[in-house]
Amino acid sequence: MNNIGKVKGNWNFEIPVTKSKEEVKTIQSNQTMNYKDTKMTVKTVKIGPAGIKLSVDLTSSAGENPQMIDDSHLQFNLLNDKGESLIQSGGSGSGSDIGGEFVMNMEYRFSPLEENSEFLTISPFLIPITNEQSSRIEQPLHLNKLPITLDQGEMGKIIVTDVKYQKDKTLLYFEVASDFPYDGHFQFNNLWLEDKAGNNLASDSKGYPERIKQNTYVQEFKHINKNEPLKVVTIKMPNLEVLKEMEIKIPLK
């Protein structure tokens, strides 16, 4: 390798790889729940040091895409026994017609458990599909006026509690007043800082929040002069409906 980006040089990397001695625990479930024309069958949950893999079959009795329900997309959270949502790192699947039904074989990947949990809860929810542009919600950011509350409508409120100006970055602390179980990176929602020219000041290295504890986050932004006028901005959120009647609990002990 002669260069990395615009930096020239002779580069040689050695990356040691060690096979984990920890075994992957596979839990057979085969629990089934129904919602309207969609049937959800949780086949297996595999838990290992690299993360958790959830295998789910989604079946539509109407022969249509079972991931679409009333113009909404079916998605899943995976909760620990404290009700905290694990970070989803990916998902994939394929579908086929079987006996007049359309079956999707899905796999979802989540972050590892950080501490022991007596059970996991598979919590389906619906993301509305719309072509409408979400309206902005913004307020000037003044340290002497904290906390600042941004009302997102049905999805609840974001409450900015603190800002810390550091030498190489700016840290924004906020809480979420919502019944929705956001994950450790606050996926499916967004909050950002803008300068007076309307530039998003998101960090180049980390463009997402980190959960401190349930419903409390910190997000890193670029270095900002403490006297620079800023806005804290989010959007009015469509309601992410949690399908409580379809939740499935998986005992781990």
C-alpha cells in the first residue's frame, strides 16, 4: 500500500485475530404471534461474544410483503430485562411464495449483552412510510437557559440538559421523555447542532449519540467556540407504534 487517502508512505499492517473460546448459545423458541395479516415466528436466538442473532419468519396470509402493515414498515427492538433496547447492527433476509402465503426468512443482528439479563424481549414496532417532509423543531442554545425542551409531538420530548465545550470537541447531553425504547445510539431519531449559517456541526468521527443510561445520552460535535451562536435542532417525529401485543419474551436462564 503506497498511500492512505492523501498521505503517502509504505504501509504494512498486522492485525492479530484470536478465535473466541466462548461458545455461542442457541435458544430454540418457535413462538408465534399474529397481527392483522402478518404472522411472526421467532425461530432461534443465538447469543455469543460478537453479538446476538435473531432469526424470525414473517408470513403474510394475504400473499403480500409481511414487513409492510398499513403503509408502515415492521421493525424490531431487542430489549434486556431492564427494558433497554440493544443496538441493532444489521439485518438481512429473503422471501418466497409458499402455499399461497409469502414468507420472509429474516435475520437481525444486535450488539452483545453488556451485563447479565434474565430474559430478552423481542419488541416489534411500526415505522410509518410517508413522502411528507418532517418539520423542523429548533431553539437557540444558551447555557443560561438550560434545560431546553424540544417537543416532537406524539413521540415525546427531547430535553437538552448540558453542553460541555472542550479543546477538541463539544459534548451535548440530553434526555428523552418518551415511551419508545430507543437504543444505545438513539436510532430512528435525530438531534443536531447548527451554526448561524445553518451548518450541521456533527462530529467527523462519531455522528451518533451514546447512551449513558436509559433515556439519557451524550452526543459529540465538532469543536465550537463557546461564544458562537448555535441552534439545537430536531424534527417532528411520526409515531413509532410499539406492538405490545406481539412482544415475545425469551428466557435466558
